[in-house]
Amino acid sequence: MIEKLKNLPESVLGFTIHHRITKSDFKKLIMPEVSQGIEKNPKLDFLYMIDNETDTSFSVWFEDAIRKVQNVCSWNKTAFITDCEGMIKPVSNFQKFMKGDFKIFKKSEEQEAIAWLQTP
């Protein structure tokens, strides 16, 4: 399941990823938000909060999904928030192909992640 995070700065799109998600979930839930977001701000920053119980197989297709997002918009920064040790390495691998700056934060550092996304 994917939930859009609320109360973020206008230039930041944020999502919580819970349990098992699919490419279809990403396409139906995140891509429309990206399309709406770029109408307001052509250069977005992203925040992904990954639940500890997320199925780690998502990393297999998530790289492809991120590439699709890169084709429709540009961004400065992406923050991943997770306390799940099993997710840190797969998420770190995304840095190889992602545009812009990239950083992983612990859940206790959520406010720091949002502040980091807002700095030039």
C-alpha cells in the first residue's frame, strides 16, 4: 500500500510505502501525483518513507519505476526514510542511476529529511 504524505512543502512529494506493493500500485498512485505536482512545480523533490514491514522484492522493479518518474520530471533531491536494515542496501543501489542528491534517513530523522529537501 502507498499513502501520500501530507503537510509537506509544495516542492516535495512524499509517500509512505507499506507492506507489499506492485508496479501497478506505483503507476496508479504515485505517477498521477507526480503529474499533478509538476503542474505546480516543474522541479520536485521526493521523500519515500519505507515501512519496516515492506516486502523487499519491491526494489527489483522500483528502479524501473523511478526511471519513469525521471522521464516526466526533474528533481533536485530524494530522501528515503527507513529503519529497516534490510532495505538500506537495495535503496542505496538506487543512487547509481538517480538524478540529483540522494540520502537515507532513520525514521527518527523525518524532520531533518524534510529540512534537507528544502535546502538549496
